[in-house]
Amino acid sequence: MIDSAIPIVRKAVFPAAGLGTRFLPATKAQPKEMLPLVDKPIIQYGVEEVLESGLDNIIMITGRGKNSIEDHFDVSFELERILEEKGKTDLLKVVREISDMLHIAYVRQKEALGLGHAVLTVRELVGQEPFAVLLADDVIDADTPVLRQMLDVYEATGHSVIAVEQVKQEAISSYGVVQIEPWDDKRFSGPVYRIHDMVEKPKPQHAPSDLAVVGRYILTPAIFEFLETTPRGAGGEIQLTDALRGLARREPIHALRFQGRRHDTGDKLGFLQATVELALKRSDLGKAFREYLKTLPL
Ligand code: G1P
């Protein structure tokens, strides 16, 4: 049930100013968010998740060299005219849908000082409202969009919600890791906990659990106060995780173990796995692609 006293989440923020060094040379002159998974740029999967979750107000945090993201979500008169003239109505529809989808505002993060710093740059645009943050690298294939699963928890509690997933010990130091307390509420799509504390990129022996933060957050605006005073942390960057530790001491934050398959497309192997799995699920490609894979001498 939705409690009318709980402010509504309307805005989704995409930090997209990162340099994408893991994918050089592919990302030398194009943003990593625009690398295609099958036939859609990575960031479009996240944008569609936002729309399917019922939000249509997006704030993108970009930086130098990211103009193609703006162009992608904008109207392309030239392309539309050519497709129209050639009678390619199916493609015209695909191209139009992208620009019709949403309202996007763009903010520039002038220095790459970390995720926490990126989120702080949208303080004025977000205002005193709860908001979502999505890291486009994490592409999550789910029957119910993960952001929707999280909004269900937020709308019932009014508390910040972070998506978490179990990861293997050898991978844990690539993530923010949560220390949780049980929270006995069975209303949601997956187990929900209360976060007691969290650590950014701990050594495996110092990880407080095997539950890693994935790139989906719903945050109350109180996070900005903590971000303002958060010093540089892991990797010399201002970490969102460190600000969240402070917030968790003041108000409850929940961790949701979501339902869905996450692909870390910021990693080369994860990118390849996502490409294969998403292609196999496509109605127009899946059958032929499966047949092809079977012919490989693996
Ligand atoms: C960021 C966050 C980290 C989180 C991860 C999820 O790290 O800082 O807490 O676990 O995203 O993808 P990054 O991958 O940007 O280093």
C-alpha cells in the first residue's frame, strides 16, 4: 500500500562521466555508455528500466567526450527524414521512440572525483525530493524491473533502498559491501534487510558480508548533507558508500536482494556474457544465434 505521507520518487540520475578506461581503445572517442549490447547502447537499457518502473524524469551526469549520449536521446531530424523517404517505418518507429521516451536534463561533472561527487553535482536539480541513482554498467534483466522492485520497498517505508546481490569472495573487493540486520518484512519481491554499516571495496578478509551493492539506489535527499562533508575514500575518490554510512546512522536504509540477472557490462567478460545472453533471448535473433553457437567447437 502506498502511504500518501511518503514523498514520491520522480527523478532518476545516471552518473555517466566516467572515463571508461577498461574498454580502451573502444572508448577512446566514444563513451562506454554508448557501447552496444546487441543493438542498443548500454545506457538505453537503464533508461528503459526507469521508464518501465514508472519514472520519466532523468538527469544525466556527463563530462567531456559524452556528447553522443545527448545526441542519442535527442530527435534526429536528418535520420528521421531519410528513413521516412525510404519508407522504413519500423526503423523510424525505433528511432522516434528513443527521443519521445523522456525528459532528460544534463549536468556536467567537471572533475572525475568519484560517484559521491557525481551525485552531489545534482543537488540543485534534485532538490528536497527522494531520487533514484542508476549505474548504467549494471544491466539487469528482470521480469519486474529492479528499480520497480526497489520503489515498492521505498513506497511502503519512505526509507532509502539499495539493491544488493551475493558475490563470490574473490570478487567482493570490487564492490561496496553491506553489513545487515534482519528485518522481518515479507511483503517484497526478495529479502529486505536493514543496513547497519557498509564498506567500499573492502579486502576479502574485511568484508562484513557477501552482499555487494549493485548500481541501483533510491535515496532520500538527506544524503546530500553527508556527501558534502565526505572526504576522499577508497581509490582517492569521494564515495557514495561513505556518505551512506553516515546516513545509515541517522535513518534506516534498506538492502533489497532483488530478483533478476545482473550483468556487469563495465567488465569485458561481463560485457560479452551480457551480449550472448541478451541475444539468445531476442525473438528475432535468438534461434539463429543458438544454432550458430552450437556449431562452435567449444
Ligand atoms: C560503484 C560503487 C560500489 C558498487 C558498484 C556497483 O563502484 O562505488 O559501491 O558496488 O558501483 O557496480 P564502481 O563499479 O564504480 O567502482
